[in-house]
Amino acid sequence: MEIKEIESLARLMSENGLTALCYKEGQVSLKLERKPQAASFQQEAGSPFMPAPVEAPEAPQKEKEGTVVASPTVGVFYAAASPESKPFVAVGDRVEKGDTLCIIEAMKLMNEIPAEVSGKIAEVCVGNGQVVEYGQPLFRIV
């Protein structure tokens, strides 16, 4: 693989806002990752770059009640067992400790994520097919 091809893939990532890209062609395998940009910048004609203004919240946010179920691993979040199936749970559903809430696919392994407590699903924090990080909130149960 030529360096120009790698530069082209990196440019493609930047232009499309991607933070990771896996590429495989024959025996060559390449994985590119970059950190998302923390702040956006604006430029006015004739002036230096200035950071976009950040507004402070009006009031401190109260911590939400309930138990947060966090991802035990990095992977892909699936709300249902298959694309044709209905989601394991939805907001308002009652769950018992040990009930399957979702599946996290990590390294080609499907990991069922159980409810840690009994209660009602108050919030689903991620979308189907979304890549999740270790410790990222998945559900809130009250």
C-alpha cells in the first residue's frame, strides 16, 4: 500500500467526520483512528481564529435517579437478537434482575447484557448499531 493511499483514506475520514476506519485488501490490513475534535473554530475575514462561544448551563444539572447499566466492553450495541426481532426492552418496560437488555458484539462474540437490578427502563442511552465504549451508559433503570 502506498503512502498516498493512506493519506487519501485519512482525508476521507476527516471529510466525513469518522473517528475510525478499517481497510483490508488482500494481505494488507490497515486500521486508522483519530480523536474527535473537541471544539469548533470560526474565522471571520481578516481576523484570527476564534473559538466558538460556549454557554454555561442555567442551573446545575441534578444527577438522574436510578441504576445505570454501563457497557462492560467496547463493541457494537444491538437492541434486538436480529434485525427482524423486536428490541429486548424499551422505555417503560419492567425488567427483572438477570433479564437480557441488549447484546454487545465484541470481536465477533455476542455478549448478552443482563439487568443488574429489577425495575423499569427509564432511559435507553444508545441507538441500535452504535459503537459503544467501555463504561458508557446503556440504560437507566428506576
